[in-house]
Amino acid sequence: MNNLRRARAAGALLVALAALGGCAMGGKCSDPSCAHDAELTASVKSAIFADASMRAPNFIYVQTINGVVYLTGTVATGLQREQAESYARGVKGVGEVVNSITVANMGR
């Protein structure tokens, strides 16, 4: 089951990176959706990391493509994984959340 989750996370990340084109690769993007995606990413990060328990040693990466928020990374508990998704869904303008965060024992 863990291998399936890792494969899904890797697949979601590859799809996200492939779809980003110039926006995520540091290039200039003239499409207005790029600015909106960047705003959503910043808002989701703010919402997640406002909760001190979500910060280090947890690692959560947030990427937004066409209003869809992709969460990847590693957290210590299943509850933190669920909380990250809940925080992302609570941000105005988020259309969908793909949660590929894995749970790993981080020695807490």
C-alpha cells in the first residue's frame, strides 16, 4: 500500500511539472491563470503553515495548476495529512485538491 501511495505521489508530481510549462519553470507567463495559480499557491501555503504543527520537520510542497492544488511531501501523522488538505480546501478559489502527501515516522 505504501508503494502505491509513493507511486501516486510521484505520478502526480510528474503530471504537475509537465503541465506547468513556462509558469513553473521560471519563465514568463502571459496567461492570467498563472497569476491566479500563484496567488492560490501563496494563500494555501499561508493557510497550512499558519498551523505551527504543520511546519518542520514536516515537508509540504504546494503547487497550483489551473485552480487545482497539488499537495506533496511528508508529514508525521495521518491527521496532519488530512489537515493540510482541509486547509487547502478552505482557501477561496481552490477548485480541487490532489493530496499526495505521505505519512512517515519522523521520530516525534
